[in-house]
Amino acid sequence: MNQVIIDKMKREVMVVKNDHLFADISREDRFYSNDEINIDEIVNKHYEFMVRWEAEDNREYKQPIGYAAVVDTENKVFVYKRGGKDSKAWEARLHSKYAFGVGWHIEREDEDSENILRDSMLREVEEELEISPSDIMSSDPLGYINFDSDDVSEVHIWAGYIVRVKHNNISLLDWELASWEYMTIDQIEELISSGECDLESWSKILFPSLKKALPVSYT
């Protein structure tokens, strides 16, 4: 294991007890609308911090992550592919998977934010895609994703957002990603149905809500 991975796993990340997350709703593998549950509010009220080594193996908690679909003015979505086993991508469980959600773990630096999930997600979008805050037109919640059917998902929960940007000229800083492009909803749908790519489960679950949200265009 290289030093970059070791350093990542030593950091503290935000966690929330499952007892709080699912106190008022059944725990299922699905997309939850904003009308059903407000995980942003639960996170802001009940979060703790835990060393990531422990958090990845502690089934009593989930790590909340803001998960952004980045969309340009033509309603095209930023889609990327993670690196494979011979790349610098350190999370072997996600090697070579496609996704359109951009997000990361919440760390201590985000603790003073008014809306921790949203603000940490926007910071990640700005930093990893080198998008200026002035180029972000809006960030709107889509809902929440819970998926307990694999080792990665069982200890995470995602708050889905649609982040609209003024252009699709980005500089990709994330060395774990192999490739990327902006795609229309139809192209993503073809990608999903073709069986030729391995799309992250979280993106699959979020896709119907993203598709529904995209008819509005900006000029």
C-alpha cells in the first residue's frame, strides 16, 4: 500500500450512526426523495468524526457524501471512468467503474459550514474539476441514495445534487480517473443499457431523478 493511501486512511472523516439516519424511515436499497427524508439536516445535527480505517469497517455508522451530477448549459453531464488495477486509483472495489457523481468524504475542514454536505460537495467539484465558484450557476438537491449490497456502499450514504456550470472546459486534477467526457442523457441511457460499461450502483440509482431534472436549460 502506497503512502498516499495510508495518509488518506489515517484522516478523520464524518460519520453518522445508522440509528439516526433511519430513525423515521425504513432502511432500503433505493433513492429517497427530499420529501421522505432530509439527511442534510440529520447530518448537521448528529455527525461525528472517525478515523477512516475504522469507519470503512464499522457497520454501525455511514459516511455521508455529497454526490454531484455536474451539468453544462447544453444539459450534458460530466461522466468519468475510474482507473483500473494498474492505475493510481487506490480503491480496488471501484476499479474501472463509470460514474457521473462527483463527491468525496467530509473532513474536519468542512465542519463549520452552514450545510456540511452541500458545501463539501461544492468544494470538491471546484477543486477536482478546477471550476471557479463564479462558474457554478446553481446547486440543487435531488435526493438521497442508500445501497447496502456491497462492502463500499454499506458504510456510505449519498446526498445527490445537480450542479449547473457555465461551461464544460475543465482541468481534471483527480489522478485516480482514467477518462471523462460530457454526455447527453440519451448517451448515458445507451451506456447503461448496452452492458458495455460497469456503472457505479449509486449513479444507476440516481439516474432517473437526474433525467427528470434536466429538461430545464440555461442560456
